[in-house]
Amino acid sequence: MSMSNIDQVTSLHKNNELQLLCFRLEKGKDLYAVNVFKIREVVKYNGAITIVSHEPNSLVEGLITIRELTIPLIDMRKWFFYDPAMPEKDLRNFAVTKERNDEDIIMICEFSRWTIGVRIYEADRILNKKWTEIEQSAGAGNSGGSGKLVSRTRYYDGKLVQVVDIEKMLIDVFPWIEEEKHKEMESIRQVQTNKKILLADDSPVVLKTMQTILNHLGVAHHDFINGQKLLDYLFSSDTNISDIGMIITDLEMPEASGFEVIKQVKANPATKHIPIVVNSSMSGTSNEEMALSLQADEFISKSNPVQIEKAVQELMIK
């Protein structure tokens, strides 16, 4: 099952729509989903798995090779039972139960310039939704599966579908990615400005990283958990637009996507001068072209401190 269809996805984004691949981690149990734009394909795999850790708490099952590409394999159900407060917890009993002649069902995911394999129980169907039909998970970042679920919507029959924060999974599995960002932060320098940044991202873990980077740059910022909340603030009669020096937005967010943010900001004479930086894990060239075609000023791969500093230094209205 291949997911790539750039023209279709471009059209979806420009209409504030998305497609979600629904899947299950257990037979007949809860439905979860990931944006199809983060999934290259879903494959049945019965090849070798090269074990890289025999630790019972390991989230990485091993390395698999698909079409000459060797990638780490993560069992998503194990991750659902992983608790960062108990890193030594034995996760072996929480693995996805395999059927179908012991074939693994694997989503090949691409985001933040990473490619990983994610083991699931079964892939279901693709849902077409408006971003306005996606609700923020209650207490995202605090409850909601310990921050593992960022939003939710409804299946064709009205059943709940919960959208997974796959960026959080990447950070939980590979914590050194965040450690590298903290090292990079040591090289960035403060920005002299009295303006503030408006920041929107539905992933609590990404918001936290971005807050740390912007604080390190010494820039004031207002943070929002989706695009609609940013737009509501920006166009409120209480907001002084002259105080805003830049907008940094994710692309995929409930209620209003980053594309919708760009469209509305650039279409309004009072705000079209505000630079917009897209901060997205969907880091293919097609996404950059899409964002720039809607008049975004810059595209950076997810929360890269050096790129963010460069964009703020060069674009922010002083």
C-alpha cells in the first residue's frame, strides 16, 4: 500500500483537509491514525530482524531491510506502554501480536528527515477529513495517553479515531535527537528585538522544544496548540499587530492547518507583511514547495535550532 500522491496531498492541504491512515494495535480494538503524508507505504514483512538490543525495556525491535534501505523497527504497542518515568520497565509482553503466517505489518514512516518502520496489528482504511473535524485531545501533553495522542476524530460509523503524536514517539525512542538539539542551542546567539513571535504546533513535545529554543534566543513568544487559536488571537480586536514580528507554524494541526494560517495571514492587508516560517516534520521538497507557493517566507525541518536562529535573524521584523 503506497501513500505517495503529491498532487492530491497538495490539493488537500490547500483546502484545509487531510487524509488519515487508520490502524489497530490489537484485533478488534481501538482505532488509531497517522497523517498519510508521514507514511511512505505499509508493507507485510517476513524478512530478518537484526537485533540491536536484548534489553527487556528496548523500544527498538531491531533493524530491517526493505528494498536495500535498512531502518529501525519500533513496535508501537510497546511504545504505548512505555513510561519515561519508568525507563527500565519490561516491555516484552506488550508487543503487537502477529498473525497471518507470522508476517509483520509495518508502516514505513518518513518525517523530520528520518525513516523508520513501525509495527502495527493491521492497517485499516484511509479517512478524508477537514481539519475542522479534528479535535484536540483533552489535556494533550498531560493526559491523553501520557501525551502520546494529540487529537481525535470520528470513523465512518462514528467510532473514535485517535491521532498519534509520532514526533513524541521518535523522541522517546531516540532521546539523543533532543540532546543534539540542546548542544546546537549552545551555538545560537540572542536576537535583539522588541517584537514577539506567535508559535503554533499541536504536538506538546514540539511546543516545549520550540519554547526552549525561542527562550534561548531571548525572543518573547505567544504559543498556541493549533492554527485556529493563533488566528483567533491574531485577528482579535485586543491584539496590536505592530507588536508581532514573526509567525512560526506547524503544517498539520486541528481546526486550522498551517496552510490555512498562511493563507489567512497573507490574504489580510493588515497582516500580510508578517513573515511566516513553517516548522514541519513533513520535510520533503514537495512540502517546502507547497508552503512557499502559499507565500510562506521560510521552511525549516522540525525545531532545528540553527535554522530557527537564522530565520529569526534574517526575517523577523525588528
